[in-house]
Amino acid sequence: MSEEKFEQVFQVSGPAHLIVKNIRGSVDIQPGEDGIIQVIAVKHTESGDAKRTEVELTQETDGTVKAVARFPEGSIDWLFSNKPCKVDFVVRAPRKCTLKVSGVSNDAAISGFDGEFSLNSISGDLTLSDLTGELSVNTVSGEVELAVVDGKLKLHTVSGNIKGQKTTGSVSLNTVSGDVHLSESSLSTVQAESVSGNLELQTPLGEGPYRFHSVSGEVRLTVPAGTRCSAELHSISGRISTNLPQSYNSRHHGTEMVAVQGGGVMISLKSVSGDLFLDGDGEISPMKTVSSEERLAVLGRVKSGEITVEEALSQLHG
């Protein structure tokens, strides 16, 4: 297959800024030398209309580097020959770098950076690893894979799954017709909305909150066996299910409340028909048994002000 190659090296100051836009093909961005952004673009001339597929490698006056594949707007016809050529971008940039990447029918792999990341994709997969900073992802009809990502995460997907491991920080999720599975993670707070998709998160609980809103998908949290938490579910037909010891459970008019091992960080789910599962990871100790005399004595100490409510719960539930 015939190819046309474009290559450019840009001098940049830190932190670097990079914008990549591709219509069809792939993007690979990895760490390179400090002070330099190197861009290689390969246009596959027999894969589309080579004359109207343009590749531009430029640098703005503020130092921002742009790598862009262009095609006349409104002239794409995927069923016939009137379509852009595939373009593969390979970029090497300083580790401290702000990235903006967008693509249509384009797969992107990004690894090894510290900065701010804005990623938009239609009909393409994203593979993201070893990233630190604020991450915003918007995808339609594409898979997202995360590994060792630390920071403030905002993920919005339509008709695509999110799979990750060793993610750290706060997470905001919005998914339509897609599942989310994050394992071996440490998520300090989670805000999630899902339509027809399941959420599975493995994480110790931080300060919270952990708030979920689901139409029909289930939410499953896997937490350390010794976790103390409180769960609240508002649902027409959903239920809370847990293998952890419960110190309190009530259900009334579509609202179910559970205190696990004395209660703690709040987990809430609003759902039409989805269930909330709390799974303990590791050996689970049985609830401490307390006699009625011991319970009255502890409650008396709370009333007299000797101990706090939290201290009382700890004594009653171990």
C-alpha cells in the first residue's frame, strides 16, 4: 500500500501543550525527550481520497503543537470512495504535557504523562495508562481501557464499555448502554449515572460520597472485609445484598437502608429496577455479639457524655 510520510520536530517549553485531531486511523502518544515534541504522520494514500486528505503539523504562537488530519467538511461518503485516507500519528512528547485528542473512526493509545487530558472519540477505542492529572473522556461507540490512572476522572460513554485497573482518585461516570468494571482501585469518591449498564467497582472506601443513579443496571461494590459503611437504596424493585455483617436493615415504601458493621461512609443508589451489591473482599469476621446488659451500659455512657456515638458503635459492633 502506498504511503505518504510527514515528520516534524518542535521545540517546546514546559509544560507542553499538544492537540491531535484525526478523522480515520490511529494515534499513539508516548513520552519522549524534554523540550521536544516529535510528530510522525503516515497517510495511507490508497485507503481513501488522497488529494483531499490533508495532514497539517504546526505550532501556535503560544507553543501549542497541532497535528491534524483534515478532509472537506460535509463531503464524506463512507459507502463510496469519497472518504478520507487513514492516517497514523505517532507522537513523542515531554512527560509533563497537556493533551487534547479527538478522532472519528480512530483508535488512540496514550501512556506515561502528567497533566490535563481531554479525549473525544466516535467509533474508536481508547487505551490509557500511567496518567496523572485531570482526565476528561467522551466516547460514542468505543471501548475505554484504563490502567494506573491517578487523578480527577470524568468519563462519559455512549454504547461503549469502560474497563480499568489500579485507578486512583475521584471518579465521575455517565454511561448509556455500557458496562463499567474498575478493579484494584482506590476511589475517594464516586458519582455515577448509568442507563442500561452495570457498574462494578473494587475499592476501599474513602471520604465519599458514593452516589449512583441507574435505570436498570446493577451496582456492585467490592470493598475490604473490615469496611464499615451505610447503604441507602431508592428503587421500585431493586434490593441491597451484602455478605458483610449487618447491624441494621430496614425497608419501607421503596427505600431500603442498611448499616454494615456499625455504619460509616454512605453509599446511595437511586434506581428503577437495579440492585446494589456490597461484597466483602477477604476473610469476613462475624459480628461481635453483645449482651443486653452490655448494650444498656454503653448507651448509658453515651447519654452521660462519656463517649461519642461513633465510639459506642465501635464498642457494640467491634
